[in-house]
Amino acid sequence: MKDAFGLPQSLLVLGGTSEVALATARRLIARRTHTVWLAGRPSPALDEAAESLRALGADVRTVGFDALDPDSHETVLGKVFAEGDIDLVLLAFGILGDQAQDEREPVRAVRVAQTNYTGAVCAGLVAARALQTQGHGSLVVLSSVAGERARRADFIYGSSKAGLDAFAQGLGDALHGTGVHVMVVRPGSVHSPESPFATTPEAIATAIELGLRRRSETVWVPGLLRVVMSALRHTPRGLFRRLPVR
């Protein structure tokens, strides 16, 4: 169960090698989280991530999980929830792709969409049902500011995140009043420090913790993006094309 401050004692990360997820796990372990499941494709990176969190004193377990194999999601997540209640599920997997290459090779673009959207839809629904069955818990979905308005530079990735964002909002509405809390996190880029929308995994982790304490439904990182994207969302397309946000 969550502690008196609304922070989880148990955490399931879908996308166990995600920089943001691991930063969040470290921050929560420093508070009260003592059980962590890292779900991801078996790899040395997943094992190293688990060891790094064990060094902080947490009971860390790994489980094989593939976003591109939705038929396995119910079985995989069912095994995790069968081991005990999960207070927080952090849906953190996703791929950026390569916009130019993905435009030339549509099959690559489909992989971005299947990972970021359809894989997340399946895993999100399975996790939400498990949380609802146990009667409590939070589902935190890592969206992106890129999903707020399609840009020439990353519209394939952005469109997949736009779909995920809309799905997560709708899921939150569907679960309202059930005891399950859904929080959508819209961070700026962590891979482009020169971007005006840049942030860091640690900043996102801090915002996630604060959002959990407040039971927020939407979190922007940095917070100023809420205002910036509100303006950009209503900018006429002709003008938007000429803005230096490509």
C-alpha cells in the first residue's frame, strides 16, 4: 500500500532500462519504495539496472516483457501481480525512431507506432485491470510534449505519443472513482539538450513524485511547457511552419 504521503511501496516499471524510469525508481527508493519490478527484454542492460537499484537497498526483480508482443502481456503482468499488490505501474517504454529513415522505410515507422502506441494500449489496459482488481494503485504514463502538436522534425514519433496521450486520458476518465489513479506525464526532450523543451530524467522523476503526492492527472516537465504548448497548439499552421520549433 502507499504510505501516508501517497508514495508507493511497490513499483512495476514497464520499460525497465528507461533512463527516466530508473531515475524515478531511485528517487522513490530513497523515500519508501522497497519492492521494484523491472519489466523489459532480457539483456545485460536490464540486469545492470536491477543491480544498480539493489545497491540502494530495494528488493528488485526482473521479468521478460516485450511491448511488441501484446499476446504475452496478460501472462507476464499477471505473474507480477500474483506475487503481491503493486502500488505504482510506470509505463515508460518507447522508441524515438529516426524521422528521415522512417519516412523512407514505412515498416520502420510502423514499428515506432506499434511500440509507442499499440503496445502501450495493451499493456496499459492489462495493468489498469490488475490495479482495479486489487482496488488501489496508480498508473503513470510517460507521454511527451511531442504529442501536443505534430512537428516536421518528428511527426511519426509525435503522432504515436499523441495517440498514447489521448488513450491515457480516456483511461483515467474510465477509472475515475475506482480507486485507481492515472497520471499522464508530458516531458520535454531528454535527448536534445539544445532544445527549448529540454529536461532531464532527474527533473522528470522529481515531477512524478510531486504529481503522485498531489494525485495530479497531468504533469508537464518543465512546468512552463503547459503555457508554451497551449500557445503553439492554437498557432495557425502557416505560421507554425515558420517557427524555429522544427
